[in-house]
Amino acid sequence: MLEILQIVLPVFIVIGAGYLAVRIRFFANNDVDSLMRFVQTFAVPCLLFMAMVKLDLASVFKPQLLISYYLGSVVCFVLGMVGARWFFNRRPGEAVVIGFGAMFSNTVLLGLPIMERAYGAASTEPNLAIIAIHVPFCYLLGITSMELFRADGRALHKTAVIVVKSIFSNAMVIGLFLGLAVNLLALPLTEPVTIALNMIARSALPAALFGLGGVLVRYSMTERLGEIAMVSVIRLLVHPGIAYTMSHFVFGLSEEFVRSAVVAAAMAPGANAYIFANMYDRAKGTAASVVLIGTVASIFSVSLWLFILGT
């Protein structure tokens, strides 16, 4: 267990440093916004672009891996919505937001650093197969459900336009798809371009972790604790449990793929949970709190899942 904590703690120490820097006003909120804009618009898209360019697509895009992860995503989305509606008497649109928080895993900003720390840089390749469709899948399911269930929903054709615009205006999705296109078309990249992109990409994960800590200062830990606990349990325990069962017991995938499915599924809710809530102005307090408390709780849950994977 001590070895696992040594793997996990550096990641959360960087997050904690960002949180403390903003909390004591050594780093301003505007600085955090600028840092996260750089991370999400440039650094992480470059990281994902270069990763997709180098990726051996045939070896990592396994249907069994994607089913193991995304079946769990759908189950968690439904559980979050049903729990919010039945147990906490939330309106349909609010229930969709809470379900989205239960579904959306921080596969990039937390998942990649933890995989790299735990199993080495090469171990992240199957994670990239999951990440490649993560934002499109989650937003497609979330936005479509919202537009269908909320009382002031739009017509179906307008919903389709919103879904497509939301997905393809995301810089990370653009980076992924451009990298995939370069890979599939075997387009050459000149050495100066490759070096420049790698320089930006190397800054992505540490900057993202520090910025994530700074962003968490804004979130409250006190609103609707019952809902937050429900979402955290679904996000940190139920999803990785489904991913582990499907990848290991049902499909019998290799250790490499089981690790990627479980670690990706075990991550705390990503900031997109709050972005989605803000997009529709529903359940924003719960969504924000879930990101904060889920990230803190994941220190222990991720350690638990790494221990299980190690045994």
C-alpha cells in the first residue's frame, strides 16, 4: 500500500499546490483561468494529437475494452439520473446533470498522469483508445437526454445541431481527430513541427494538475451532501467495478487492457461535469461540489483500485 501511495501522492501534491497557491492568493483566479485555457486549448490537444499520431491503432482499439468502459458509463449515467429523480426529488433536467457527473470521468487530467506514474508511459496507449471517444460519447448521451427530458426541450433537429456543435468545438476532440487523421493517412510531420508539438505536450499534465487544484478553490463542499455522496460512490466505485468485471471476468482481456479500463473508470468527475451543468444552468452547485469532493476522495479510491489491480 505504501508503494501505491507513492505512485498516487505526487499527482495529488501537484493538485494541492495549485489549490494552496490560489487559496492564499499567491496565484490569482485570473491566472488560473489563463493557465487552464492554455492547458485545454493548446497543451492537452497537442498531447492528444501527438499520442494519436504515434498510436498503434490496430493493437489498442479493442471492442472489448471500449464495451468494458462505456457499458459502465451508461449504467452510471442511468443510476445517477434515477437516484437524483427518485431519492432526491430532482426535476428531469437537474437529474440529467447529476447523471452526467456520475458518468464523466477525468480520464485526461487525472487518468493519464496516474497511469503513467503507476505503470509507465507506454501503459497509457489503451487509455487513449478510451479517451478518443470519451467527450463525444458523454456529450452525445448527456445533451440528447437533456433535450429530450427537460420541459423546455428543443425540437429533435435543433438538438442534433447543438450536439454536433458542442462536440466538434471542443479543442481536445479536434486534437484527437486531427491526430487520428494524420495516423490513418500516414501524413509526415517535419522534425521542427514534431519537436515543437512535443515541447507543448510535455507541459500539459503538470500544468493541468496545478490548474485543476486552483479551479477547485471555487467549488463548495457543503451543498446537497447526500447527492454528492451518491455520485461519488457511483463514479469512484461502481464504474471501475463494472469495468473490472467486464474486462477481466467477461472478456478475459490482458492485464494491460484491464488496468487501462479500470484506472480510466476510477477517476473523479472531470470539470466537464460542471461545464455541462453551467451550459444548462441546472444543478450547478451539486456539479461543482462533486468535482471537488470526488477529486479529494479519489486519493483513497484510486489507491484501492491500484491495490486490487496489483493483486
